[in-house]
Amino acid sequence: MTFPAIFTAVIFVLAYVIIATERLHRTVVALAGGMLLILAGILSQEEAFSAIDFNVILLLVGMMVIANIMSETGVFQWIAVQSVNAGRGRPLLIMAMLCLVTAGASAILDNVTIVVLIAPITLFIASALHVSPTPFLVAEIMSSNIGGAATIIGDPPNILVASAANLDFLTFAGNMLPITLLCLGTLIGILALRIRREIDPAPVVSRLDASGLITDRRLLRQSLVVMGLVLVGFIFHGMLGLEPATIAMAGASLLLIITRRDPFEHLREVEWTTLFFFIGLFIMVAAMVKTGVIAAIAGAVLNITKGNLRLTANLLLWFSALFSGIVDNIPYTATLIPLVQQLGKAMPAGPLWWALIMGADFGGNLTLVGASANLVVATVAQRAGYPISFKRYLSYSVASTLAVLLLSTLYLWLRYLL
């Protein structure tokens, strides 16, 4: 390897280690790594800035604005309470309902936003049930990551892969929705068996009043109309000749106009640290591609698998799941995308993309640091006095994640590799 390749690899690995150990904020590390590679002359400014995928950045901005405005209506809390009432006060049934709500909402809106809204109401529900909220919160974490795998907009890794592989909304959903539903059912079943030992399954709570939770019905109607239009736009964006980012930004703009909301207020709530984290990652990964590091790794993988598509796809699925369980699945996915593109020159890339998505999304459930939603819920729980330890989380996650990955392996084999 040349000196630029070695230098780039060292900077990238160092940045990854710092991100994984949380010595510095991941956004600071990613931006610093990207800027260092520019200053060292590995990338020119033009190369670095052209590497930033603004389809990903603006899609996230648009959906974050829409989700933030919708959150002011109280609709997500209303849905959560209705789930409790539908569960007739039975903890296991309530857990299943909350899992379904979390997964469904995470498929159409950013899953971090969903868990931020549902976690506080879950704390209230657990208090009313006189049980620990930890099993319910862990179930919601895992459901959000599985549900988020169903669509392009459900989880940031999906947005990254869909943009790189040029996958439209319907193609993505058509491939991922079946396995998502199977995995969600499996997850609920395994968690119900695990949680049954910790809680009394008898009804212990009366019907909750949801009448006052919808705080702004007019805003809710406006938000639902715009969200519906955005989803229709995603479905037909190929026919319209528009990128998903354009549709999301158009929807956000329309919602800001018809609601006459203060743009400063809602743009302030956008997760800018996440977006700038993406920008730094895009630059570092571009340097890895330019210097030949990615090509060298792809060559090593092909040597191991001897160019066998089945072996390569399964290796990618399980390696992605394991690695995404150790570190946040966003930087992992950004790193692996050019590797899959390189491998796609020697074999069909389609199965590899689906293996990467399933591994990154489902593997994010393995540990408490595997995905952004995990850390967000853990923070909410700790502030409420119910800390979720790394070991406690593993007691719930290992069996269910292993079952989901085995199911994914079978799905990958039957649908793409026979």
C-alpha cells in the first residue's frame, strides 16, 4: 500500500476507535478526520465536498422537520395510550402492542424521533402497571430498529444504501417488508417468553383516558395530509423523476407554509450534529476509496470467499450484524457501501446490498451501543431513575437478535441465492 493509503487508513481507524469509545463526540471526530485528510492533501476540497451525498442529508432534514411538527400534536402519545387500552391492561399484550406501534411508526419516520416520543409515555404506563419499565423500553428499542428496516426512510443506514444503490421506495419496501414482519413477530414472541418471568401477566391497570392527548387537531390534520403526500411522492418518485430528498424537503416546506410555523423553531430541532457527522464520514470514506484502501479490502474478501456469491453475502450479513452491534451502525454502513460497490464488480451486487441492510439494521439490536435509538432510550431511562446496564440489555437482546439473524440468513438464501 502507498503512503497516502496507509495514512488514510490510520486516520480512519483512529477516528473509528475514538467514536466507539466515546472519548470525543462522534461529530467532532468525523469532521476533524475529514478536514485532516483535506489538509494533508489526500483529497482536494472539490473532491471532498463532491463526496457529500446531499440526497441523504436533505432527506433527513425534511423528514426531521415533518416529524418535529407532528410531535407537537400529541398523536404518538395518543397511539401509545390506545395501545395500552387495546391490551386490556395485560402487560404482555401491552408490550406487544407497543412493539407494533413503535415498529410501524419507525418505518415511516426516523426511529430516533419515535422512541423519544414513546419512551416517556412508556415510563408512565409501567408505573400504572406497577412493573419495571426496562423490559418495555428494551422491547421498543429493538422494535424500532426492526421496524425502521422496512423502508428507505426508516433508518439512516437505509437512506445511505438506497442512495448508493439507486433503490426506489417501492423496491426497497418490497424486499425488506416481508423479512421485517417475520423478524418483528419473532422478536415479540421471544421477548414475551423472556419478560413473562419478570412480570405478573394479570390485568393491573384500568382503561387510560386518551381524550386530552391530542393537543392540536387542526395541526394533526395538516400534518397527516402532508405526510400522506410525501409517502405517495416516495412511492412514485421514480415516475416523477424526483429524488426522495426533493420530496421530503417539498413536504417540509409545504407543512411550514400551511401551518405558518416559525422555521427557526423547527430547524433548530433538526439533529444537525447527526447531519454533520454524515458529512465528515462521507469525506473520510471518499479518501478510503481514492487511495485504494477499499479496493484492497474487497480483494481480501474475494480471496477468502473465492468469489462465491453465497458465501460473500452470508459473510457480509453476519459480519455486518456483529460489527453493528459493537459500534453505531451508521458509520459502519457508510464504510461498507464502497466495499459492496467494489465487490459488485466481480459478482451481482443485489444480494450484497440486502445482506448489508439486514446485518446493519438488525445487528444494531445486539448491544446498547449498536444504534442511535438504543442510546437515546437508555438516556431517557437513566434520567427517569431506571438505568439500563450493558449487561442487562444483553440478557434481552442476544437470543432475539440471534433468532432474527438466522431468519434473515434463511430469507437471504431463499430469495436471492438459490
